[in-house]
Amino acid sequence: MKYISTRGHAGQSEFCDILLGGLAPDGGLYLPVSYPRVERAELDAWRKLSYAGLAFEILSRFIGDIPAADLRGICERTYTADVYRHARAGDDPAQITPLHWLEPGGLGLLALSNGPTLAFKDMAMQLLGNLFEYVLEARGETINILGATSGDTGSAAEYAMRGKARVRVFMLSPHGKMSAFQRAQMYTLADANIFNIAVTGMFDEAQDIVKAVSGDASFKARHRIGAVNSINWARVAAQIVYYFKGYFAATAGNDEQVAFCVPSGNFGNICAGHIACRMGLPIARLILATNENDVLDEFFRTGVYRPRQAAETRVTSSPSMDISKASNFERFIYDLVGGDAEKLAGLWAEIEAGRAFDLSGTPYFARLPEFGFVSGCSAHADRLAAIRDVYARHGVTIDPHTADGMTVARCHAASLPAGVPLLVLETAQPAKFAAAIREALGHDPEIPTDLGALETLPQRVEVMAPDVEAIKAYIAART
């Protein structure tokens, strides 16, 4: 499998090269030359597989430069009950992503947050850590990871990379904008290869710094800069797996369809669902849920993609989606415009100049229904109501991002074809967002025993202005 840039000027690359590189040299995002198709017979065989076995079958369609036996071993080391040990009482840890029916056969929660940092980001990041270790050891190289997080990516990356001899992690986060638990997960790590930088601004400013540094070809090469944000194709590829696993858990046969509702700020999570659909997974609908930062919802309703400035980005009680520039959206628009890299580059030139683009009234916007997307947004009162409702009716506590998903899912449930189950992707465990849970339910969420003292530990973080040159100097002094 070869990879090309969405902007058309980077040539073709192998998987291991794009794994270490992040952004393409022309500023675009990597995608496979074509999406592999999954036949009905393969779906029948895959239905019986463990999560690790399913991950191998899917990832082997995208990874041609790692020997099959080695890739299988990486998947088996990654997806274990010991790594994904924070399952709810009564769940089978071996399932990795158990399905909880709230309304049997109708509405369910696909649990993706049983990993070490209690967030769905662990599903891909644990694999990424093992892939990095394998490739770097094989090549005798080191890498410096530069990333930005709105809450969960940072801790997932750091827990996946901590202690790895050939990797350093420099993680930017918005100063004071994450929950106390999220900050503690990142800033209490004492590993010598982990560096936390709290940027005095919003997530989008931190993300812009990552893109600017990655766009400086000389600096990137000199300091071996790599990426673990969802701009890294390997993360998207890993997330495809749980759409297949969720489908198998919700259906009895492969003539059935499933709908997924996905809380999404950076478009990476739902982009994986889009690719699963392109591969042939029978997905009836992909329902995108945002919070008050509704840039993506606005596009799917109107055809206008209008990223906001940092000053316009709202601080909400679902902070991991406080994003107004969706990095992965470029991959979907590339598919929407039929793989026309020149058209895509023109649209992103508008975005990079601080303007919107408008596809309403174009053949591209008219194509949207064939991709199965619908969308909606949720506000603070909605997510509190959803947390209360799910707890009252089902005795299950959900986090505020999953509550955004639940709110939007209920808005679209009636429009689904009869008999199609609707799965809401659980993005995090409620322990990470105690303030919102207390406001909604009047009590604290349950915290896993091994993480109970996390917020009392010493924290190590550097607070810096959102200054590209200053961040470069910080990195250069430590590499």
C-alpha cells in the first residue's frame, strides 16, 4: 500500500515513512492511494476474531512494509486485557471495546475508554507507541514527537511513549483549559522523555504551532520531528478497527446495517468511520456530534466550512472538543471532491488565509448524502440533561463528550431505517470530568482504584506563550 498527500505534491510513500513523518512535505495529510475493499466472505471470517486478530486483518491492508508476523505480534502486544484494564464491573476485559445496550438492539454505548488514560485515544495511541518502537529500533533512529492536545490526546500519547528509549514527547496543551484530572494525567509523569508545555491560549493556537514547526522542513529534519496527533495516518487506521468490532457486536449477520454517533472536534474519530464505510462496512449513517464549537455541524448543514479564530472558540464543559480548526477534515474533503488535489489545495489556501470556503450549490455538496453524514450540536444544558437521563434510566454514568453524542443521537434516531441499531461512541470515562458529573448528578464519578491519588501528585509543566520560535528553541535545547 502506497500513500499520497491530499495536496498532490509529495510523491508516494511507504507506511513506515509516513508513520514517522506526520504532515506531508507539501503541507497535506497522507491517505492511501485507494481504500482496500472488504468482501462479504471476509466479514464473515472477521466476525469471530479477537480484537487483536481483527486489528491485524484490517491494519495489514494498510501496512505493507512490516512483515506480517511482526505486525501480528505488535497487535497482540497492544490489545490485551491488561492494557485495557479499566472495564466496567461485569464486562469481559478481553472484549477490549464492549458494547453496552441501553435499549437492547436499538441504542447502545460502544465503550472505547478502558485503556490506561480512560479515553478512546488509547485505542490508537497504544498501537502507535509499539509501532514507533518497532520501526525506530529496526532503523536505529530516534524521534522527537511534537503534539497538541485539547485534553485526551496528550495523556494517551505520553502513556504510550513514556520510557521508550528512542522517543521524546513534547506535548502542547491549552493552559488552564483542561479538566483537573486531564492535567494531572499529563503533568504528573516524571519520565525523562516527556515534556509538557502549557500554552497561554486555546487548543487551536497550540495546534497551529505544531503545524508551523512541522512545516519548517529544515527544523523538522534537523530535530527529527514526528507527530502523534490525528494528522498521523496510523492513528486513523487504528481507529477503523473499532467500527468493525462495534458492527459485529451489534449485528447477527452481515446483511444488517448499523449507525454510529460520534462526538468529534478534530474529525479524526469519525474520519475512521468514514473510511470503514468506504471499505465496505455496512454503515447506514454517520452522525457527527459537536458541542458549542459547531464548525463541523455548520458545514454538514450548510456547505460552509468556517474555522473560527481562537477568540471565537468557546470554553465548554466538554473541553476536548473545544476546537475550531478540524485537522482531519482535509482527508474527508479530499474524498468529497473526488481526489482532486488541486481543488483541495485551493480550498485549504482559503482556510490558511483566514477565510471560509463554501461548497453549497456545488456538485460536491450535492454528493454529501452518498457519504451518509448528518450532524448536530449540543450545549451545556443539553449535556447535563443527557448525563442525568442516562443515569436515571439505565444506571450508567457518561462523560460530557459522550453526553453530546447521546443528545445528537436522540435527535437523529427517528430518521434511521427501521431496525438499524444506533451506537454512540463513548469517548472517555466520567472520572476525567468530575466537575460536570457533580453538576449533573450531585456526586463525584467513580475513579479507578489505581488512579485515585493522581491529582495529589507533584506536577511538572512549562507555561509558555503561543510563540512558534520560542517553542522551537525549547525543543532544540532538549534534543
